[in-house]
Amino acid sequence: MRWLIMCSLLWIVTAQAEIYKWVDERGNVHFGDAPPEHVKTETVTPNTERQGVRLTEPAAADAWKQTVLTPPVPEAPASDPRAIPSTRPAAAVDYQETDACEGVVGDCFTPAQDYVCKLRYGTDCQSVYHWKVCLQQTCEDNRLADKCDSPFYFMNRRPVMLGQRDLKRPLPIQEWVSPQDWECLSGSGFFCDELAFEHQCQQQYHQSCTELKNWISSARQRCIKQRDGDCDDIDTLIRYRPAPVEEVKKAGIRNAAGGVVSQDLLLQQLGVHKAEPAADGTLQPVLESITGLNIRERRYRYDCERRWLPGR
């Protein structure tokens, strides 16, 4: 199960491998290393020139697939030409446990940090950072004793923009990511390695990596054309933010009958469809690895309205 999850998160190929792309009779786009018979295909070449990315050798790729829920692989030395841009914190900070907002009066994150969070998530940093704590307090306030300790309760109610791509990713603020990743995030809202493979961009967004990298300038042009308010305001531009297929499906798609059909691809990938004790061992490490402050005893209470109140 673990290697299946990792394969869906990051498909790493060798420089000699060829990737084939084809469209089935329903219009769905597929990628594979072997073309099907009697189907027109085209060869897709991974983009390896962006941000100094180099393709990983097979042995390194196999090892990486086995570590989906363990700490990230050590960074390769800077002199190693195969090095993939780092997505680890620049400093030795446990960003999932140390509350960056504890004791802060007023807005916790800077305008620059919120700008990047809006590029990536479509909302400010604090809304994404405290989602686990907010759900815990809501559960306790409503005395839902049977749910407060259930990883499924939290995973099922997580913000729709948090999915497989955010496993082990720190909140994208400058202190917690590498300088290279901060440059990528502040330009497009993506970590550097997320725009390194063309097939990955097509699978997850149905757009090219170039389109994703330059979406902010395209959004501004569309905004101006549609006269959609202040086209230099990030709160206007994020209405055009590219959302991954996973986010769209979790948010829900309206069907012909007028109802909304929602799919949680991350829970489906984990093979979990309901709250049950047998699934807790699978879900707990995933919950703890997904972006956002983890749950623990705190001296302060956060009321989810961006105000700190004395603990009760």
C-alpha cells in the first residue's frame, strides 16, 4: 500500500525511459511506459531543466517509494548533479509541532507569507495552518467524544485543498523551506519539484508545467479581459488558481440530477472509506504528515476566528 501511495505522489523516471500518452474513448488522458495496442499514442518527455532538477536513478527511485510515511530522504550534496531541489525546512524546525502563532497578538503571518499561501491554497496561511486544532476544538465543544480521537474524523473534514501533494510538505513560509523552494513558491505557489515532470503536471492538473508555472500572469490577463475587479489584488487573482484534480473531486462535482458528488482520492488510495478502529493505524501517520499544526496540549485556545483567548 505504501509504495502505491508514493507512486501517485511522485512518479520518478530515468533519463532513458519513455513515457507514452494516450486518450481513451471517454476522453480521459492516460500515461504509461508501454503503449496499448491499436491506440494512437505520443511520447512525453519529462521537463528536467527547470530549477536545476535532475532525474533520479532507478535504485534511488525504488528506495524513495518505500519511504512514503517516514522522514524525507536526506538531501544530496550540492555538487551532485542528480540533486532534486529541497523541500525540507531550511532550519531544524519541527514545523508540525511548534506553534508559530503561540502568544502572537494580531495577525500571525506576514503579508508576504499570506501571499504565498494564497497562491498555493487559495486562502491565508493561518486558515490552513490551524485546521487540525480548529477541528479538535469543534469536536470537544460539541462533546463528540467518539470522534475527537478518530483520525478519520479529521482526514474526512480536512480543507479540500490539502491532499496527496501536501504530505510531508511544510506550510510554505520562508523560514521552513529551502531558498530555492521559496523562490518557486513565491512565483507560482508550487514547490520546485512539482513542476519538474510534464506527465505529473498533466495527470494532476490537466495543464502543462509551463502553464502552471505562469498561471499568475495568465490569471491577470484573464481578469483584465473580464474586467473582474482589481487585477493586481491577490484575492481577485486566486479565483483563477489552478486546482489539482484531487481538490476538485473532494470539493464536489455537480451531477445531472443537481446533487453534488464528492470523492476523497487520498482516503480511497489508503483503502479507508469509513471510521473504524482498524483504520486508525493507517490514517494517524498520514494525518500527522499532512500540512498543518499537529494536535497536542496547548496553553492557548484558538477560536478559529484568528483571535487568541485564555485557555479554559
